[in-house]
Amino acid sequence: MRFLISGVFLFLASLPLVAQEAAKTPYWSPLGEGHHAKLNSGKPVILEEEIQGNPWPRFTIYQLVKATPAQVAAVFWDCEKDSEYIPNCTKVTILSHPSRNVVEAEYTLKMPFLIPDEVYVSRNEIRRMPDGGYEVSWKVLNSRYTKSCSGLLHLENHDGGTLIRYSNLVEPGSRIAKLLRASASRQVVESVQSLVDRIGELLIRPGNSLEKETRLMEEALGAAHPSGPAVR
């Protein structure tokens, strides 16, 4: 996933609460009021940072989701299921587990215009944050079409839900990369939206609280089920 590119909550009611929430959500407070309003309406905030020498910018997507950080992290970490909901992803194969919280996986993406599929290997690492949130980072180790790709998914508590901050930087290998910039931006947004939609779909299924996925993620982090003792 880590979304290599192939080609809602109300405002807080009082200043003390805003200050308290800002202390818990370092990625929420720096955003402007316009961004807050957009996020609260259920829409993503999309930022592009130009990188010298790179035809594509660093894409950063913010979005709110009605789920806990643990639930979001658990779905994202379960990368073998990416092909079920990520656009253009047709297959994910786990290659190795260098450690419990690190996985190396091979991804296959369908390319447009009868171009052979993109195949790449990504090293993904998950961490639990001191504030109760989670981070997943990834780095592409080898790829058919891409020189380099790295990114970070940061999940933090926000007003009973989760603020997603997804950042991805790709250095494409294609000579026509500049022509694909708009497509690249669209696919990043679609991938994050697909994650949000997937979480919503799973949570509305009868009896599904993502307990199994969360337990497996906690085991990867070196802990037992959240209600149980830590594994040392």
C-alpha cells in the first residue's frame, strides 16, 4: 500500500475544550479554520508540497473517520486485504517479517493502456504513539517503474474519532511522469478515501468491531489483546 501510485465531526463547543483537544491532536491544531470546516463536513484536505528535482510533489491528505485509531491502524496494517478495496491493487503477498512490527510485502498494481503491471516490494513498519495514536511508515525496496517511494500514516484521537494524516512521496521513473501528475494526485485521494470507506463498511457489518484485526495488530506491536497483559 503503501498506496504506491500507478499511474466528521462538529466543531468543539468551547475554548477550553479546543485547547485540550489541540494538545492531544498535534496535526489538527496547525490546520486553518477553513481546513477544519472541510474536514468536519466529511471531506479530505489535500496538500501538495513541491520537491525540487521531483516531477511529483509530496502529497499529504487529512481526513476524519468515525473509528478509533486502533481500528484504522488495524485495517491499514492488514495489507494482504488491500486488493479487496484499494483501486488498481490486484494482489499482495507477504514475503517476510523481519520483526513483529515490520512486514515486507510484494504488491501488484494494474496499469493503464495495456502497460505491464507494476510490481513492487514495500517494507512497512507500525508503531504505537505515546498519545494513544499509531503510525505506519513504508519504504519501497524495489519497483518496476518507480525510483523511490516512502510515506507515513499518522493516526490520532480527535473528538471520539480519528484524524488521518497520510503523506506519500514518489519519485517516478517514467519520462512522462509530469503528464501523469493529475492522475497521481487523484489516485492518492482515492486510496485514502477507499481506506475510510472500507472501515465504515466493516464496522456496519453485524457483530464486526474489528476485534480480530485489532488483536493481530496489537500482537505485531508486541502486546496481547488490549484487555490482556502486555507481552514482554
